[in-house]
Amino acid sequence: MARHDPQANSRQLDFNGQRSSPYHLAGNRNAAHPVNAILNYAYAALESEIRIKAISEGYDPTIGIMHESNDGSSKFIFDLIEPERPIVDRAVLDFVKSHVLDPADFTLRTDGVIRLNPQLARHAARMTAGVSIHPLEPLRQE
């Protein structure tokens, strides 16, 4: 897994490619850059935490305020994620700045999509743990 290195800034992976694989139309979930792959995984972990909390409290995840679509996706969950994104971004940025990423930390699929290895994936999930323990508290009127 990536090892801690205070001097990592000057030696980070030099990758100036696209954010998403050109072979996919699905967009953001198909990262073609290692940092975007870490961000995607961290956002997915946060989405899971918020989804569990919202559904367990009885909220309908398909009724959004800021996000709209007719595909039945979880627009309300995405609305709840938005205020937490800067916290996740900061955690990932701090991690990337202080660790040397190794090619073994990732799997590059034949279609250009980058995935995290299991150890780095667990670390990315831990980065979001507790970011939004009570995302719905302000919505509750007791």
C-alpha cells in the first residue's frame, strides 16, 4: 500500500490524463487517474453511510431538492452528500500529499479505468468514516 512520505509532494505520480476513461459514458465512476479513483471510492463509501442513515430514519432517497432526474436514482442521498464533499476532498488531498502512491496500489483495467487495490480501498473508506455521522439531524424537528 501507499507508504507515508512527508516529501511526497515533489515525487507524486506525474499523470496528466483524463479524469474518466474515454471508453465509458457512465462518467465519474470510471476514473482514469489514480487520485480520482481514490476520490470516487471515498465518495461511494460516504454515499453508503448516508444512504443507510437516511433510509433507517424513514426518508425517501428518491426525492431530491438539488439533484433531479427521472431514473429513480437516489437524488436525496446525493443532496446530502454535497455539503460533505469538501471534507472528503480534504481527507483525500491530505492523504495524497503525504503518501507515495505505488502502481501496485491500483489495478488498471483494459478499458482504461483505474480501481483501488483492497488495502487502499479500505483506507479510502476509513477516510470517510464519521464524516457525516448525523447528516439528518438538522432536518429533525423534535
